[in-house]
Amino acid sequence: MNTGIERKNTVIEKVGADWAILFIFLAAFLIRAIYIFQVLKFPLTEYLASSNTFDQCQFDQNALKIISGNGIGKDVFGKEPLYSYFLAVIYTIFGHNHLIVYIIQAIITSLGVVLIYKTTVEIFNKTTGVVAGLIFLFYSISVYYDAILLRESLITFLNILLFYLILKALGKDKPVKWLMAGVILGLLTLMRHNLFLPFILMFVLWRERPFKRSLRYALVFCAGIFIVVLPVVARNYIVSDYKYVGISREVNAFWVGNNPASSGVDVDWSDQYSYLNNKSGGSIRKTVAVFLEQVSRRPGIYAKLYMRKIWMFFNGYEAPSNTNYYLYREEFPTILRWPLVNFRFVAAFGIIGIFLAFLRKEKPYLLLIFFAVLAGSVILFHIQSRFRLPSSPFLIIFSSYSIYYILSKIRSRHFLKCAAVTALGIVFYIALKPDLTYAGYRKVKDAIRPIDRTNLALSYISAYRGPKDSDLLRRALKHCDLALKEEPDSYVPYSIKGQIYYLEGRLMDSIAEYKRAIIYDNRNPFLYNELAGIYYTQGSYHAAALYIKRGLHLFPGNKVFEKNLSMIPI
């Protein structure tokens, strides 16, 4: 007899799941929104977005060009174009407002947290799903990158969405789901090149039966990719006068982490980088051939390089690129100072979770493929925090299963197994302490690089020009001194100190700092021009003319220098 009790229980479970999803979404968004409003009180984030040496500014400027009527462009894309178009859509609707971008990125990531919860429930169980949602909700690096004008948040979300769509498509005769998944992979490819396609195709052909059905799914999946990617490839082919086939020319990043002198972590622009980059000529085919040639000639060096990169991938160190997580934590009083979840914890229990998950009857092959492909992509290029972030959600799922395993053993009173896994997690956590030597590649250095401190100093100077708050200059000076303590032979901190003293009206001190800067870079014409400007302000016109002429000797024909020279009354 049907009493309706089972249906009632199902409804209660569904309502409970809906409330859990709503809570996870709102909590994830709230913590990110709080951080966004906290960090934007400080000038560094917006300074990086306005300085043309940083990726943030390039994406921003590309988006402004698009909305100004140059939507198609005349050259092959230098970077994969989708993030710039994403920004352009936001700017068209809301105006040129970075705050709105950060809020939208926070919403997208919060949806990703919900998808992580749902996929983890699908693969394992609800408890593991809740743990995964909570870990990603409080994952510090995810919070950090949501408030930066970079594509990492969107790439991370699209990876999760792709995984979720494939997971829902498996075992169901609904080709439209495979088409949707293909479209998402196409969008991911327009966001950043990836290696997913061959591995997903092999998985589908192996997993789905009968073979004719799996082949149909694979073809529909590829069709979804081509629908999105082919227009961009065709556009690049046309604007290159029918010479270039591809999405963008951004392949030079490969040699940053794959030349013999590279650490595999820091960006390396050495002579060996330049030689290999020029030899490969911007071609993927030539790049592969040159790389294999280098490996065959220097197998020992490349073996050490890749062992170092693997170690640094799983290590707790958040390797900076043009932004530094540790600087933001140290300098700005935001929620990043809270005891949030870090990669070190995720890696320690994630590694264990991989082994525990494969002891189950149902093996999470697709989950492992996604993590392995994303991790392998980072290791293949170079290890940086921003590039590692998109792989983190999949390792979070494995780490959540470790936590679930520990909790389940406590409930079932299997205390020995619980203690063993917990102890192993603690050992891994200790072992994965941030390695600032890069596995012995260099001496121990501060997690905050001198360039991070000088960028921060410049942001304070930029902010000072508005309200004239002398405390901003004091902070800028402090970070220049800290940069010099780490790197005393760098000209940059001296030149910035020269700017600070000039703004304070301490002209003799400013001149002294610029002269120190010239000692360490006497071939920099701009230092001579800036020093000439201080002498001009001081009224020392002969000295001003002398230094501008030195600048023109190093940079003949510079119109700014010539104009400055013409203004000197001598």
C-alpha cells in the first residue's frame, strides 16, 4: 500500500538539498564580496590594472578597444581573446567599472562552489559534497583571484562546468548534453589553450557502450568545440593574410619554464629563453621539435627541471607572477589574514584522497583525468599560483573524500584506520611546507619579491597624487627599503625613492637617490631624463641639460627628451 511516506521523505530531502545549495552559494559570495570591498580600499589592485606592463592592463585595454568599435581587430590575437570580450560585455552594460567585474567573478566562482558540491555528491556522497563545498568556499587563493582582473576565476569555473556536464552526460543517450560540453570546452580553449580534447575523447570511447554510440557522442562533442573555435581560427587566418592558423600567438610562454636555465617557477627571460623562442619561431610544431631536441641533448638538466616542477606544483608555496598573494596578506588587513584553507592542506589530503578513492568499487576515472590534465599542463609550462588554481577544485574533491573517510571511520569506531590516515595527512602537510628554495635551486628568499614591493610603492605614489596623504609616501618608502634589503644592487628602488623625495620637496635627497640608481643601471636613458627634471626644478639648468644630453646619447631621437632639452633656458 502506498502511504505517501516515501514521497514525503523524497520531498524533504530535495528541500534540504536546495537549502544546502543556497547556503553554499550565499556563503561563498558573501566572503568574496567582503574581500573585494576590503581590498579595493588600497591602491595596488587598480594600479596593476592601469599599468601597461601587466596582463590585467592588457585585458582591460583590449576590452576598451572592443567596445570602441574595434570588435574584430586587424591582427592575430596575441592572447586567447575570450576574457577580453567577457570584460567588453560587462563594460558595455555597466560602464568601465572594475568593481562590477570583480563582483561578477565572485558570483561565477560561487556558482562553481555549488557545482563542486553537486559533482562531489554525484561521485561520492552528500557528506563529501558538503566538505568539498566548504573547502572551496573558504579556499584563500580562489578568494584572492576573484578580485583581480585576470582570467583565472572564469577558467576555473568553466573547467568545473565542463566536468559537471560530462558527468551528467555519461550513460545517458542525450547527444545535446555532449554538444553543450563541447561548446564549454570551446569557450575554455578561447580562454586559454588546454590539453583536454584527446583525453576526454579517449575516455568517452572507452567508457560508453556500444562503440557506435560512444563514437557518436565523441563527434557531437567535437562539433560543439568547432562551433565556438572555428570562427576565431578563420578570423585569424584572414587577418594574417591567409598565413596563420590558430587561436592566438601566445606560445612563447612555453620557454619561460622550459629552457635549461629556468627554475620552472619564476619567469625566466634569459638569453637561453630568447635563443629557444627565436628558434621555434612562434610555431607549435617547431616548439615541440626544438624542445625534444633540447631534452635529448641535456637529459639530466631536464630531468631535474621536471622533478623540481612536480615538487613545486604540489608544494604549499603560492608562486607569484605579476601579483603576490603573500604581499596582499602582509600589507592589507583583509579576510586573507583569516585561517582560510590553503593549497598545502588541499594537496596533503588530496594526494591521500586519490589513493582512497581508487580503493572503492566505482573508480573516479574522469575526476582523475581532469586533475591530471590540468596539473600536467601547469607542470609542462611553469609553476605559478594563478595557473595552478584551475586544477585545485578537482584536488579539493579528492581531499574532501579523505576528510569523509576519516569521519566515517570515527563513526564506525575504526580508530586505527582513522588515526593512520590523519597521521599521514599531517606528515604530508608538514612535508609540503612552502619551499622558497625551489628544491635547492636557489638560496632561501622572502616570499615577497623586491619587484612586488616596488610595485606596491609605485601604487602608493600614484594614490598620493590625489589626496596628498603623506602616509602613503611613508609606506612607499618603507617598501623600497625592504626591496633594497633583499636586492641591494637593483636600480628600481633607488629611482622610486628619488620620486618620493621629489614629491616631498627634498630635492637634494632625490638627486642622491637617482645617482645611486644610475650606478646600478648607467645605460638607462630614462633615469638621466628624470634626474634632469629634478635639476631643472632646483634651477640647476646646466646640470639638467647635461643629464638630458646623456639620455639622448643613449636614446637618440626621443621626442620627449628633445622637448625637455628645448625648455631649459641656457
